[in-house]
Amino acid sequence: MQVNIEEFLETCGLDEPLYPGKRVVKKLPQPGEYKSHCIVYDWRDPDKIRVEIKAGLSGRDLPAKELKKYPLSFQSPTFIELNVGEPDSKNNKETKAKGKGGKS
């Protein structure tokens, strides 16, 4: 599946520039204890962008003792990775035949 990364990030609510080598943490404070979370946009690997939802507002992994107080949806890894660049040649519909033809 191909996705326009610029449109995807705009739909996610990222309002600051994201470029290779950058990591952005968007804080989403919620009223009440252990409900605040953040979205981490990570493009430190030039081949892929990782968008991850994390418990807390720091963007860092919390220790298990603290993490267990958050809802279960924040305790398990929740992310999407987007490959950047041209689609793999494996996914193209055009394939080249390999092998030898001839009469025996």
C-alpha cells in the first residue's frame, strides 16, 4: 500500500516540519491521573518513519512500575512504520522471466 507521507502526517496533526534525522514528540495531556500520552514521530532512520503512541508526556519508555498504572492500550507497543522512498521491486506488477528456454 502506498501512502502520501506528507498528507498522512498532516492528518495525524503534526504541525511542525519533519525531516530525516529528526524526532518530534507531540504531547497530548488529558485530565486525570495516568491518562496523558504523546505521539512520537521518529525519522532518525532515513529509510523509515516510525509513528508511536506512548504513555506519559516525555516520549521515553516508562519503567514497568510506572507504566502499569496507565491503560492497557498504552502499555503495549502501538506504532506504525512507513517505508520512505520508492516501492520495492518485488511489489511491482512487471516481472522479468528468469531461466533458460530451449529444446532438449
